[in-house]
Amino acid sequence: RKEVEQDPGPFNVPEGATVAFNCTYSNSASQSFFWYRQDCRKEPKLLMSVYSSGNEDGRFTAQLNRASQYISLLIRDSKLSDSATYLCVVNDGGATNKLIFGTGTLLAVQP
Amino acid sequence: DGGITQSPKYLFRKEGQNVTLSCEQNLNHDAMYWYRQDPGQGLRLIYYSQIVNDFQKGDIAEGYSVSREKKESFPLTVTSAQKNPTAFYLCASTKVGGRDTQYFGPGTRLTVL
């Protein structure tokens, strides 16, 4: 089983749609959770951290379910500029706090 | 501007040659990391360093070497022992004791001819 699993997509959605990404992780000791965005041939950039209480940043909402070891990202009113790969990232829960990256989910927003 | 810089952006290497990728940060971050990204795969950790003059192997360290002589710099050498070096190499840094958020440089795309 992969340490961090994501649906690879691609998700093809029209502008204005709501799209949800799911992610599961295997290490119950993980303490930090993130969503990164990666544009084609660019570096990953932090989109948002994910907290147990859930958090929202404009059109983006992230949720964490520790019992199920599940993380989600919801994008509302999607824009063409949201087209990118979304990476689910968790730390390994060890002393060095290494990050484990999912393979990413590709989103293509269509006009 | 504070940030992480990597150079060169593109690098071509002949088989059997060693090459060194540069990574510099002026964020005053303690920890630095090197990752490799291949198509369809997640980022894989090559080496990391949490303090000057100390570094540890990641998941795929074979064929690579690093040094951490200064807090700001963490160069990666891809040696001729690395069997499949063609990849996108990403350097990242973070503040130790923070929420582990890692910030990435723009990457170096290495191609072996």
C-alpha cells in the first residue's frame, strides 16, 4: 500500500464546477498535512495546510479525518487558472518530520 | 526578495560524468532537502540536512552525494553511479520546529545524453 494515495485523474471539469479531491495516508503517526499545487514543469507550491477542524481559504476548503486517515480538498467555482496537479502531502510523524508526497491529481478546467 | 534559487534550470550531461546542482536559500531556514520527480511519480527524497555539517540519506540516495558547509547552501552531486539520472530535481527548505511546511526552488531539469 502506498503511504499517500490519490486518484491520479485527470479530472476534466467545466468552469464554475465544484470539484473534490480525496487522499488517504497509511501512517497513523502523521501529524502535519498539506495540499500543494504544481503547475506543469514547475515546482510545487503550498496551497494550504490542513487542520483537524477543517479550514477554508476563499474557494478552497480542506478537511482532515484522522480516524479514517483521509484528507480532502474542495474547490468551488473552479477557474481556468485552477488547472494544475494537486499534491496531497503528509509528514512521516518521526523526529525528522520528513514529508511524504502523493503522486498528485491532475485537474483540467475547461472553458 | 527571500527565496530558494536553483541553478542551472536545464542541465545536459554525458553518461559517465558527475554534475553538481546548486541550491541556495536566504530564508534563514535550518533544514534543506533534495527531491527527484519522475513522470507519474511522487517526489522522492534523495538527501536532507537539518543542520550545517550534517546530512542524512533519504529513500533514494544511491548515486548521489551532498554537502552542507553553509546554512544557505546544499549542493547535490549526481555521480556516474546513478543509473537513471534524467529527472526533475527539486530543492526545498523549512524552518526546524515549525509546521514542516517546505518551500521549493524552481528546480533543475537534468537530461543525460
